[in-house]
Amino acid sequence: MKIGIVCYPTFGGSGVVATELGKALAQEGHKVHFITYSQPVRLDFFSENLFYHEVSVSDYPLFDYQPYELVLSSKLVDVVKYEKLDLLHVHYAIPHASAAYMAKQILASQGINIPFITTLHGTDITLVGKDPSFEPVITFAINNSDAVTAVSESLRQDTIKNFPNVKKDIKVIPNFICLDEFKFDNLQCHKKMYAPNGERLLIHVSNFRKVKRVDDVLRVFDRVRKEVPSKLILIGDGPERANIEKLCRELNTCDDIKSLGKIVNPEQVLAIADLFLLPSETESFGLAALEAMASKVPVISTNSGGLPEVNVHGVSGYMSNVGDVEDMAKNAIRILIDDKTLDQFKENAYQQAKQFDIEKILPMYEKLYRDVIGK
Ligand code: GMT
């Protein structure tokens, strides 16, 4: 099949999922065309089946806000026509689904039929999508997609709740990891760099937006380190960075925290970690938690959104109510307290991650593609 993938090329989970999906499809022999405004960060992969088409956004001085959706639609028309694509798969509803709809209509007027699939990822529905000003467009674009998927059952339910006029059947296809890319048993020697005296290594990876509650990461860590000698690694960057730096000074924990900034492939650092912290306000799925589990790292998370579909309480880690840092710290200590318990949780986390291996999920997308293009 010839597939066009539209996504945000940045460090966000939806872009990562779209890119990894494209890479896996290309390995299966499909021709995959990425159409976005810059090279997706994880498209670090050579394949004769992968193509990238840049959407260039002009900076004409009349526009205070550049009309990205329009240039994206035009680019989609162009790529579909000249690369003879069979279908478009757009990740994140805003504005990708409505841009795809516009492209579909333009192509239909030229006698070309292009189906498009919209995958809902999370904040397009739970945060941004809740802004009533987006509602009519998102509802329309979802209803007019040829198929719609959500990355968890929780997100499917949220879509039905937040968009009461959505009539489209939404199929759940969970996020995935390529387990083979998480095999770094030889990196344990690097652990000494961050935990020189055999301390436990806690880790958090996110884009440091408010929804991630990175301040709770620091508060949990502060409690854990009083009971179990530990260090904390922070990966990522974003709007909360300054507040986090302030808080670590207030808590006097800065010396035990190492911030590594944005890292394209965090797997190598995850491989040396003992515990992942994800205290998010909401998380439609929690890809970061799944990546940790694939690295044999148990997860302390909240129980919001789709996290209970990923993290199994008492098995791959523990879940607590949003903001309950006492409970999260108590559970973290339970896991970290001795090697035997920690090893058991690490193994459990890995076994749970296996459920989401690409080998299980890729056929679901391929079937959906075939259904939609009628092959
Ligand atoms: O919140 C992010 O990290 C970015 C955002 C995105 O769409 O880029 O992530 C959402 O999609 C991910 C991939 O499907 C999910 O794993 C995240 O849980 C989801 N984020 C939220 O719901 C807050």
C-alpha cells in the first residue's frame, strides 16, 4: 500500500507513535510518505520505502498567524496525486483531520478518491478539544473520516463524552513499542555515572507541560530519597522547566537530580533506571510509561485516563489518585526497598509491555487500511 502519514514531528507522543508506525509499515514493504512541517524527530531510519514531504509555511507579513491547515491541505492534494497514495492516516485531530477532509474534497472534484483515517491521541480530545471553539470542526472531521481510531478505551469514552455529536464508530488500537529496540543489557555500567554509590535511579520523561505535574515528580522523589538512597533523572523540556528548577531549590534536592533535556531516543537512559514516575493529571495512554516498562522499569503513575489500561496496579507498578504524592512515594518505596522485590516488578513490567509489542498492533492497522481502501 502507499500510505501518507500526517503528524506533529516534535517530541510529543503522537508524533513518536506515527513515526514508529511508519517505520514498521515500511519494513513490511509498504511505501510510507510523511507529510509535515519538519522531519519527524524519530525518523532516523534509512529505508527505500520511506519518504518525507515538507509542508513549507510562508511568513507573509499580512498573517499574524500562518494558515498551516491550508498549506497542509494543498500539500496533501499534491502528494496524493503525484505519489498515487492509497490512503492518508492523520495523527492528532487538530488540525490534521480537517486538513485531510479538505484535501479529500479537492481531490474528489478532480475525480480522485482518497480515504483518510484519523487517530485520536489525547490532548486533541481531552484538553485542546474540550475548548468549545474547536468542537464543531473536530466533530465534523471525525464524522467525515473514513475510519477513526483512539489509542485507548478511555480516550474513546472521552471522545463520546466531550463530543456528543460524534456519530462515527471509534475503534481502539492501542499504542505500541518495538520491543527489539529496547534491548540494552550492556548499559548497566553507565549507571554508576548517575548513581555512583549504588543508589536507586528514578526517572521521568515528558514535555514538561502542566498536565504532566512534574512538580509531583519532585515531591515524590523528595519523600523516597529520605527512605531509600536515590537519584532522579529528568528527560525532556517544556513550559514547566523554570518552576521545576525553583521547586528543587526549595526542596533542596537539586544535587540529586540530573536534567538531561530533550533526548530523541530515551531508551538507553531508561535501560539503567529502576523506577519511572508519571503523576499526570490525565494521560490518554501514557506511551512514556509503556516505553519504561519495555525497558524493564516499573511505573508509579496516576490512575487517570488510559493509564489503568497500561500499568497494572501491584504488578507492573502502582497507581494513585492525581496529586496523592504520599501514596505514590509509599508505593515507590515498596518497590525499591529490596533487590528481590525490585527485580520481580522489573520482570512484571517487561511482561506487561509485551502485550503492546508492534507485532501485535501492526496487523490491526494494516487490516484497517485494507478495509478502508476496500482491498
Ligand atoms: O502529552 C503528550 O506527551 C503529547 C501528546 C501528543 O499527542 O503528542 O500525547 C498524547 O498522545 C500520546 C500518544 O498516543 C499518549 O501516549 C499520551 O498519553 C497523550 N497525552 C495525554 O493524554 C496528556
